[in-house]
Amino acid sequence: MDRKPVTIPAIIGKKNSRSKITALTAYDFSFAKILDATEIDIILVGDSLAMVALGFPNTLPVTMDEMIAHTRAVKRGVQNSLLVGDMPFMSYQVSGEQAIANAGRFLQEGGAAAVKLEGGLRVAQKVRSIVQAGIPVMGHIGLTPQSVHQFGGYKVQGKNLLQARQIKQDARELEKAGAFAIVLEGIPSDLAGEITECLKIPTIGIGAGPHCDGQILVLHDLLGLTQDFTPKFVKRYANLDAEIKKAVGNYIDEVRSGVFPDMEHSYHTEKKPLKKVEGSRGNH
Ligand code: KIV
């Protein structure tokens, strides 16, 4: 399939033309290459890497170096989708300088086109600094997983008036600070709709209902690779966990019974005698 590289103006343009933005996470080269061969607009190297690929119980332990290594791997598989790197916990909270330096690493070392970071009003100044350094920023508000301990768990945010007002203000502050898009996670769909209406930049929802300008999911959830985690907002489009177990089960059976490897999957010596060549070290 022939498609043009997705740019940030193109993502913003999709809001104006009312065509939905599609986004998924990836953490390695193989999956990135598969995704890039589809029409997916945005590939996010999410800090969900911590849970999905590294086996941590939440996103907090993943480090800048780990995020950069995975972003580099994903980049090798991506030619056309817009690549966004997720700034991990404590990589942008300390100071504006720290935030710019770490955001810069995603572009310079990771090959990303933009970064994402969590928080609204409280990180608006950091967002402004990063954008002023020439680095595009995607915001992320609502149920921000790096604040899991503050929230007391992964709880839907913005259900009461006070919280809803705060999240709306967060969205407006991020837009003012120069963010090019905002992820809305784990909020009621009518609130997501109101925010989407009042912003000029696109909203990308996850657990935020159908009124956002786009949607993002964790790839492993969509593929049915994460068995012990099925929140209400996840739709499984495949059951690869079962497919993989079936394939591996078949392999085990065939190795044990001697069916694999058969002649078709083995190398053979040549039937005709080798012509002796002076100085030759023979065939492999
Ligand atoms: O880390 C992540 O995967 C994310 C999203 C899915 C929005 O932040």
C-alpha cells in the first residue's frame, strides 16, 4: 500500500475534515513494521511498555533509557505512521530543563516525531518549554496512569462536576501551551465530547467514548494478548493468546512425535557427486 508519511499538521487537519484519527501502541520492531504497513495514523511507544512488555505492575518503573531503546527499535519498523514517544514518570516533572532534555532524546536518539506526557495545568509550563524548543507535544489527561497512587487505583475520572471542570481546564491549558493533540483517558463520554467540541486541536480517546476526534488502544489488548486485564473500554479484535498457545502446542506435539522436522524442512546433501575444484573448501 502506498501512503504518505503522516505529519502533525495532517493530524490536526483530520479534526477539521472530521476524519477520525487512529492510533495504537507498539514496543518493538516486528509489531511496528506490521502496524506501519496498515493505515494507522499514529504509533505510540507508550510507557505501558512497563506493564505489557517488561512485566511491571504499573507504568512507574520504566526508565528513560528503556523508553529510548524501545523507541529506536520501533522507529526501525516505521516509515509512514507518526511516531510518538511517551515520557516516563519523573522524566519531565523535576524542571523545564529536564523536560526539554529528555523530550529531545526521544527525537534525537529515538527517532520519534513528538512526545507525549501526562497532566494538565500542572505540566502546562513544561509543555510550553518543550514546544518552544521545537518538539511537538501530545497531552494526556483524565485517568493518567502515572498518578495511579494519587487516584487510589485506575478509576474513571471526571464523574463529578468539580473533577469535570478541572479536566476541561486542563485541556484548555494544554492547548494554550501549544500541545498538538490531547489523549483523553478514562473519562465519561459526554465530558470527552464537550472537551472535543471546545478545542481546536484533536482529542484522542481511550476509555473516553465515541465523541473524540480519534481513538488509541494498547496493541496487545486489541490483539487479545493480555489475558489478565480486560477493562470495559477494550475491544478485542483477535484472540492471539489462544492462537499462539495452539500453535506452540502443535509444535510441541510434532517435535515429541518426530513429525517435525520433516524432509521439507530439512537440508539435503546434493545427489550428484561434487566436482572437485582446486582450492575449494566445499559446500555448506
Ligand atoms: O502508555 C500508553 O500506552 C498510553 C496510552 C495507551 C494512551 O499512554
